[in-house]
Amino acid sequence: MSLGIHAVLIVVALSFVAVTVYQKEDQTFEQVKVKRPNVKLKKLQVPVKIQKKQTQKPKLRQRIVVKQAVKMPDIKMPEITGVKGGMGAAGAGDGGGSGIGFSMPEIDFFGAKGKGDKVVFIVHFGPATIGNNPYTRMTGYTIRKRLEDLINELPGVTLFNVAAYWMRDTIALSPEMMLATPENKQKVMDWMAPVNPLEGNYSHCFVWGGANGKVVAARKKYPQRVEGLPFYSPKWAYPYEVPGAINNKYLGAGKTYEHWNRGVTWALQTQKPDTIFILTTNYIDAWGGGAKGNPAKVAASYKKMIQDVYGPDRNRWPSLNVVVLEYGNQDPNNILNNQYGPIIKAFRGDGSIIHDISKYMTDEEKDKYRAYKSQYSK
């Protein structure tokens, strides 16, 4: 019986399974306040060292300058009546000044100021500017050098040309206007390089010598190039003579344009610029009346010519700017107001007088000028 009871107890004991249940409590987070110190924000300070720029006071020296203005791209537009002139180099041949929104370079030629993108320079190279010794030749030499400087400063879109003259001779650098490219600027240097050597036996650059026949024959055949000129003359020449029909039409029978007037006629008839600069020795054509001429008659003849070439709209007419190389103690007001005033005013130009050519010389040129003066002047 005992065995039976134990057997039953063992069976019952084996039928029980011990199970342990663990119940996890949910985790909770408590906010703990932490005290932090309040720090005031500071402005960022960067050390800046300021140095005063030391500038030198500009040295005042008279120069011939070109103010270059910003040029717009060339745009071909229909003709607009009443609007002044060409549009950059795009308005070739029509004359006039700036177009709508187009600005032109301002040119200061020995004190005479004008604006233009089609510019002609007419420069005297006769006995009055060259003379027969190194001291007097420094005048023509300085004029030539400053003209070279000015042309080198022209903006590349400017059209330009140069003519030299004396009495019945007018010779051009080129038969047509040229763009102011480096290559064409170099042509000016090459053309004028032989002109007016300070040393040598000659009177002025328009004494043609053995080339006289070629020059005279070419005058009536413009544009014909002449080379083989004397050592004191330009490297080549395009001689110009005013056709008889033009003389008769604007002056009358038996009269002819001479001196700088021939150069202006060449410019108007063959180049059609919007700006003309004239450097003269205070001389107006004798046909105008008297030794100094009659500027009113000169202006009247050019008004007719310009109207035929440029049209009746005065806004399209070119400006005539005059630089007078003054000798002696002449009254500057009389020169600019009375003698050249009618011409300058008629064509919206500007005028100036060169009293002392040394003001336009470089320091090196001044040294030469003083040395020659002590040797050759009386």
C-alpha cells in the first residue's frame, strides 16, 4: 500500500510545472531642471587697419588729349531727319555728329576742343612752322610730335585722316578716312617720320626738288600717290588741287582756294568728316579781301559747299575748329573773335591760340629748344 501511495504522489508531482512570471514596470522619464549661466552676446570685433593712400598732386602740363567715350556696337538704322550725324564708324560718309544714345570722343587739339568720330586734321608745315634752322624748326617738330601723340590716343572705332598744307600745296596721308587701328596709327608715324629734320640744309618740307614734276602732275589726278620725295618731306603724298568747277561755283571765276582753305575743301569734298581741326599761322585766303582775308566771305562760301555736300540740315554739318600759331604781340581777342570768329561760329567750332610752343614740349624737347635758342636766335 505504501508503494502505491508513493507511486501516486510521484505521478502527481511530475504533473506540476513550475512557472515564474516577471512583470516589468513601464519606464518613465522625469524632467530635471539644470541651471545654466546666462552669457551676454558680444559684438564680433575684427581689427581693421586703415592706411591713408598718399596721392601725388598732378603735374600741370599742357597736353593734347582725347577723352574716350564708351562706344555702342555699330547698328545700322534708317535715316532719321533732324538727328545729328553718324553712329560710330557706321555712319561713314554722311557727316554730322553723334546719333541717338551714341557718344563720341572729345578731342583737345592744342586747346581747341571738339567731338567727333570722323575727324580730319589739317596742319601747316610751311616756312612759318619750320623755318631754316634747328631753333625755328622746333615749332614744326613739336606740332608733329603732339599730333602723333593725339592720333595714338584715338579710340579704335574713330575714322581719321591728316593733310599737311602750305599755300598752293595740300598733301594727304591717305585718299580715304582710316579706322584708328594700331596699323593705321603706325602709318601716320611712318608718313611723318622724315618731315622736318632739325638738322640739314633745306627751307621747308614743301620744296619738292626733283619730285616737283610728279607732284604737280598728280594734283589734278587725286588720289594719285607720289613717292620719292626729298629727305625732309613726308614719305609719300596724295597731292590735291581744288577742281576749277568747285572754285568757280563757290568763289567765282578767277579765284581759287589756297592755304588752309584748300585743305578744308579737300576734307569736305573727299572725306566728309564730322569734325575738322585746322592749325594755321593766322592767314585767311587773300581772295576774301585784304592781307588777312575776309572771314565772312570764307564762311559764306563754305556754307554753300557744306549744304550741297551734307544737306540743308545744319545739325548734320561738320564743326570747324581753329588753332592759330600766333607770332608777335597780336591781340588774341581780335584773332579769335574778329578774324576767325565768323568761321568758328558758323560751324559750331572752337578756337585757341598757341602763344608759346614750348608749353607743349616734353622736358627733353625743352632742353633741345633752349640749346638751339642760345645758338641760333638773335
